[in-house]
Amino acid sequence: AVPAGDPVSIRHTLYEIPLRMNARAGAIDSVVQRFLADIADRVDRGMVRNLSGRGGTGTYPVPRRTGNLARSSGRSVGRRQAVVWNAAANKDGSVYARAVHEGFHAYGNPNAPYYGPRPFLSDAVASVDPVQRLQQALAGVP
């Protein structure tokens, strides 16, 4: 019996601590994997939204002409990382997703008109706020 006024303590044996920590690590792994899949999905959907504009050439969100830029997105989710990409390429194999994202001179000619950056992927990541979402996800881990 604990006398009145004494502090209450919780005791664990050396055997219990690793078991409890392993159980918690498993729960954290599961939460992190669901979090990564959710973030990758949200970023991919945001990227496609940013590639579905109605404006003219050089405007943002990027105007949808053929839909190839929006169709060329992809994602991969592993245990510790998620990757979202866009690999849109011309028929000759030249990738143009990066050019649209970072800005380019038409036809690769420095004397041709310049189209400024339209950061469709960076903006999608920023709109998701992954740090806040991870904190929310981990708050529920026992």
C-alpha cells in the first residue's frame, strides 16, 4: 500500500521496456507509411490541378493542351520515403516537365520568347504542408 501523500510511481522490468518500445515502433512505422502514401497522393493530385489551367501560353496554372503533362505524373511510396515526379517528354524523348517547372526559352533558342517558371510540383508540395500533417499523424500514436 502507498501511504497518503507519497508520490505514485510506475515500475517496469527490464523485460517489459523493449516489448513496449517495439510495439510503439511498429505503430509509428504504420503511421509513417500511411502518412507518406497520403502525402504522395495529395501532392500528385495538387500537381495535376496545377497542370489543368485554362489560360493562354505561359500562364499559370499551366494550360492543358494535350494533357500529356498531367498524365506524366507518378509516385512511389516506400517504408521511409515517397517520391512524386513528372516525366513528360516530347516524341523525340526530350523531357519538358522540368522546363515548364523552371522556365524556358521557346525551342531552346536563347533569342526566342522566354516563358517564366510555373512551379507546378513545388506549389503542390507547399499546399500540402507535410510537416503539420506528420505532427498530426504522430499525435495519435500511443
